[in-house]
Amino acid sequence: MNNHITTAKYGPWALITGGTSGIGRALAEQLAEKGLNLVLVARRQQLLDKISAKIADKYQVEVRGLKADLSDVASVEYVKEATEKLEIGLFIPNAGVENHGEFVNGDMNKEMRLVQLNSVTPMQLAHHFGSKMKERGKGGIMFLATTIGYGGTPFFSHYAASKAYILALGEGLHYELKKYGVDVTVLSPGGTDTPMIENFGFDMKNLPMPMMTPEETATAGLKALGSKPSVIPGFQNNMMAFMSKHIMTRKANVSMAGKMMEKLMSPEKEQEQLERQEPQLETIEV
């Protein structure tokens, strides 16, 4: 499975942001199994050290942990400088954060951090690593978006918008960079059973779509790398996307999504979200 993932094509180093949990962790494991060395970027040093040592010992690859808060503008230059002497052959900007509830009730500082982490930082680092891959004539970038990035999703409006940007960027770069030997794919998961789900304040398992495992989602993304501009993992997720695109109108899609999310959320739960501390920024899985 995923036999096209080789160190010759995507090595010797893969850089994964948010690589210590969820889909990022699953991607790290699967790439290490293929023999790629890893740079894992996340905010928590202790967890970085623990996961890096565990993967390095299990797969006999080199793993470097890089502590950085990628919602901070200055972190982009830090990551560039820290990896300057490494040949990054595969870049996966997996780290992200979601804010939900009514957009106008949200904290603007958090919304600015969201768009920096989810959209701006991946764009800036893709430009940096992508230009080097173009010069070498090989490499890959796998962006992480979400199924709700395919249209407006009430109560997740800004999060969905930030991922719609990533979806459009990645699909465009798939075409632009292909002729230079650089593969670009956008992985758009549906509901995935990861630690991020715990931050929502409501049970995502009540949604009509089944939850996937991080391992299943990671496998689907790597399988599509080099062949598809974007991929949605899971049969039912794809069926829902097909119906939304080809059968329902955009107005109907927004209305259906709004009613579904509204049932999951109450004013009390929205207030709880506003009062909670910011969630960890290691994963994007919805």
C-alpha cells in the first residue's frame, strides 16, 4: 500500500506540522515506515520529544522535533531557518485550529490566529519548500483541508472559509507544479476520531456521517499523492460530497448544514466555547 512513497521521490526528509497527534501522528508513522526522516513541528516540547523518540526507535529513522507556534507570524521564518540545511522532500501542513459558534460572537484575536495557522502559514511554507522542490525536480506537498471547506458551514463559518482557501490553493498548485516533478494533493477529511474532537463541546459522533480513524485518513491522503489534486477519504463522505455538488443547490447545502449544526449546539454550549482556553494547535480533523 502506498508503494509510490519512497525516499527517492519524497525524501530524505518529510516535514509535518502538528505531527504529534491525530492525522499528523498517523502520517508520521506511515512515512517513517517508508524510511523517510521526519521533522515534526508542534507547540509542546515534552510531547515532541516523546513522540520523536518513539518513532525514531520503532522505525530506525531520524526524527527532529521543532517547537513552534505556527499561529505566530514569526514562526514561519524560524521554521525556514531551522530546516535550511535539510532537504525537505515532502511538506505536510497538518496543524490547524477551529473556532465554532456564531462568528460575530467570537474573539477577533482568536479568529486572526486561526487564519494565520490554517491558511497563511501553510501558504508561506508551501511557497518556500515548493520553490526548492521545483529546483530539484522532485518532491511533494500534501495540504490538509476538510469536507466542510467545500461550502459555507454555519457556526463553523470562518474555519470552513480558511480551509476553502487551502483547497483552492492546493488544487491549483497540483497543476502548476506537476510539470516540474512536484506532486501536490489536498486531503479533505470528514469527521475523524482525534483529540481535536474533544475541544468541540458537543459530540461529533451524533452527526450522520461515520467517524474515521486517523490511520485510515492518512492512508487515503498518501495514496492520492501524485495522482489526484484532492481527495476525500471514506465512501460515505464521498457520497455526501457528490450529492452536495451535483444534486443540491448551494442554498440547500448551507441550510442543511446550518440546521444540522444548530441541533448540536445550544447557546449554553456556545458560551462554554467562548470561555474555554484556546485548544491545542496540533491537528485539523473535521
